[in-house]
Amino acid sequence: MKTLYLMRHGQKELDSTKDDFDIKLTNKGIKYIEDISTKLVENNIQIDLIASSPALRAKETAQIVANKFGYEKPIIYNEVIYQAFLNELHEIITYTYDTVDSMILIGHNPSLAILALNYCGYKEEFDMGYVIRIDFHCDSWIDVSKNNAEFKKVYKI
């Protein structure tokens, strides 16, 4: 089985003078990501890989998650995750090494919401900082699809 956690970045600053790529998390967003990460750790979630958009708010989110998990491997920052299309996110996931059993993908809406809908029919609110767990009943990431996906849980504070 492979487990995918989809995570939206935390609450971002509403600063229209900055390029969208360079917008930071708010203090509230930082606190939320710290709290949700603690909740994930307390639920004994294992993370083998963290992949993130390189947009500043997503990077900040990924770094907080990594710190809370004691994750010491490099975080994978992939430019494709920023403003990705469904097929691009699916490709990133399917190209993951099979030694990875669980990964967290940190990115943005609408891309993540569309991915969750496509894989497991998740249609509920997917707000900033939320985490959706999807289990895939297969042994290789190349085989993940909506046909073997199972929505397990949404984590939120």
C-alpha cells in the first residue's frame, strides 16, 4: 500500500504588492501549520518523503512539517507543483521511488482539490493547512489511480 497526504500551505499574507510566488505565511498560518503537524505526529503518521511547491508559503509550510516530524532528508521542491495541472501532479506522484511508502505533497488550490476529487471523489472544503490522506491499494507509485484510491481522512484543527 502507498499513502499520499495532500497538504495545502498555511494562511498567506494578503500583500498585493508582492509576486504571488513570494508571499509568506501569516503568523496565524505558521501557528496552524505547527498545530496540524503536531496533530499528525501524535497520530503516528510516518512520512518517507516531503515534496513541495517552491513558492515561499509552501516552502515555509514544508519546513515546519519537516521540523515537527524530525524529517532529516532533503525536502524535494518541484516547480511543477506550483500552478500544476492534474496530469502534472499525477506524474510527479507516479515517478516516486517505490522505497517510499508514504509521502506528503504540499501545494496549492485548485490543483490539490482537483487531485483529491479525481483520486477519491473528495468534494468537501480543502482550506489552507488542511491535510487529506489517500491510501492506494497497490505496491508501486506507478500504479496509483482512482481505481485503487481510498479516501481515509481529512486532518484539520
